[in-house]
Amino acid sequence: MASADKIQPDHGEPGWDKVSVATPWDWNVAVFCRNERWSIVQCIESIADASREHRTLITLIVNGSSDDSAALALEAAARRNIPIAVYTIAHSDKANAINRFFYSLREPAHHYFFIDAYVKIGRNALAAMEACLTTRPEAMAATGVAVNGRTMQRATGPTLAEGHRMHGQLHALRPEFIDRLVARNLRLPIGLYYGDGLIGSMVLHDLDALKNEWVPKRIASDPEATYAIPILSPFRPRDLKRQLQRKVRQMRGRLENLAIRDILYVHNYEGLPEYAHDMVMGFLTAHGPPVVGVLDRPFQALALREIRAARRPDPGRLEPVLMRRL
């Protein structure tokens, strides 16, 4: 397999802006990646192990990366002999990448799975979520559960006991749900940090927050649908930087959630703007910043500075380009 600096975008295959295949895949696994060279190989290998007898396609969407994640993923997929399509997007934004998968990159499949590139999924994770959707007709989605880290301590028990939680690191959506979302022309606001949470809301309200109640059983879970995340170390500079950046994004996410609630139960999902920045700025103009604890104030200040300095990206930088298909 070629090294990162030798792999070039594949512009020579026509028709990849809207893919169509004659026979649906059993599973189409969307993987979202930004600068995950330390984890992407383990992620791809774990998907291959979990797929086993299923006809599976990995759709890797690398957005805003500056490392060799894409090349490493291609090499791992080739070693494990699992089909993969790698797309690159210049602008770093998972919400835009999710929209692109829904509207143009997903290929016909019986089940769709969504995975963050920094996680390693369990050997039975995909099959367990497929079983959830097969045996529970009321469920529109199935979620994975963490087996390590603070996510496990804080959320795994309540997820299995109570429902109504969908973890962005690993989940599945029914094809019919995605089809209805696309038919309604619903999209995540570009720049939204908690995009997976908004999709979870759409699932729980069955795409209509004004008419449909919030029903927890629309998100199913199974203890076999597991994922593990890298444990960050405060003594490793890249991990410390990542954790600080995550805290700032989480503060931004809290502001986004407040702004979404302001819109959602008045104008429904169609009322959400194209850009998250517009939504948050509108909320701040109307309400001002929320009061937070002393320890969170520096992170909120940094989040507010980022929000106020944000500019809309060049539309061309939001477009996916097929890099390579194996």
C-alpha cells in the first residue's frame, strides 16, 4: 500500500457523488475521522472482526485531517480484506460529514452503523445492534455502550436500564429512518458539536418534536454492543491538548443544546438553521451566556470567543472527494 504522501484523490471514477449498487450491502459502516492516526488502524481492524460473515462496506469520511489517518485506514482494510471507500472533506466538521453520508455517500444497505475513528468496537457489537433493530420494531436506532473510561462509569448503566441515550461513538439507524429524514430535507446545522445528540432527539421524537412524544424505547441497547475508547494521560502532551480542546467544545455544545431547545419546540426540526453559529448567536443575543461553575468559566469564555470569531467556511471545502476505494 502506498504511503500517505503518495495516495492521491481518485478523480477518475465517475458517479461517486451519488453511489448506487445493484445488491445492497448487509452493513454499511460510516466511520468519522479527524487526525486519528493513533487509533484508526485498531478501529478498522475491530470493524473487520465484528463483520465476519457479513457483506460489509466501510465508508470512511476523513474531515479536516492533517495526518496520515486515511492512508493507515486503507492499509488496514487491505490487510483485513474488507471493502472500504475513503472520502476526504477539507473542512473539519463532523455534522457536515454526517449530512454528506445521509444525502450522498451512503450506499444501499440493510443496516447502517456509525462509529468514531478513535474507538475500538467489540467483536459482537454490530451483530448485537442489528439484533436490537430486528427484534424490536419500535426502535429506530440502537446504541453502543462503553466498556472503559468515564463514559462507562457515567452512562453505560443508565443507557442499558433507562434507554433514551444514543452514543455518538457507536450506534445504528434504521434505513427507513434515514430515508424519512432525507425526504423531510432535515440536516444537522454545520458546525454543531453535539450532532449525534440531535440525531438522538430526532429518533426519540420520531422526527416530529411537535406531534410525537419523547419515547425512550425508540433507542434500543444491548450489553454486547460494546466499544472502548483510548484512555487519555495528563502526562502526554497530545492527550492533554486534546482533553482541553474537548472541554471547550463541550461548553460550546451546552450552548448549542440551549439554542436548539429554543427552536425545536416552536418550529420543529425544520426550524434549525444551516449553521450552528447563527443559532447560538441568536440564543446569546436573546438570553446572554448561562451561568456556569467557577471551574467551567475559562472554558466557556474560550467557547464564546470561538463562537464570536467563527466564519462560514467556503462551500467548496464542505464537499467530499473520493480518495480511494478498495
